[in-house]
Amino acid sequence: MEGMAKRARVHNGEMRPADTSPEAWEALTALQRRMPPAAKMQLAFEWSEIIRQFAEAGLRERYPHASEREIFLRYARQSLGGELFGKVYGNELSDDAPSCQNL
């Protein structure tokens, strides 16, 4: 928590990145406050998709010979956690399979 406090400053009760001026932060938060709820939701969906794509890109780099299905399953396990993943997908992802080895 201490490191986080060094990287962000509290401004008007909200967290502000350390590399963002109070004026820029206020401009951003003012824009966000004026956004209609549907636009905020759309933006959240777009960012969620971007984050998923970054995570999958990392998995593709780590498992270059993995199929699209394997990447999907690895992302699902990463997102859901091992216990829930096992309940949903069973043993579909076997780390013993040749395409799953980190080559």
C-alpha cells in the first residue's frame, strides 16, 4: 500500500496518477461526470476488451504453438481461477499436451 501511495496522489477525494497534473485530472473527471451512463458502460466494455487482448497476447508469447482454443482456455483459467475453471471446463486443458509446453 505504501508504494501505491507514492505513485498516486489524492485529489478531491479521488486517486490521481502521480504523473498527472491536478488540472489535467480535473478536466478528465469533469468529462467523465458529463458522460451519459450508456457511454460510460460502452467505454468500460471497450477497455475490458483491450485488457483481454493484452492478456491473450501475453499467453500467445508464452505458448507460441498453442491453438486458439488453448489460448481461450488458458485465459479462462487465468480469469476464473483454477477451481471454477475445473468446474466449467473439467480437464480440457492438460498442461502435458505438447502444444502447451513453453517452447
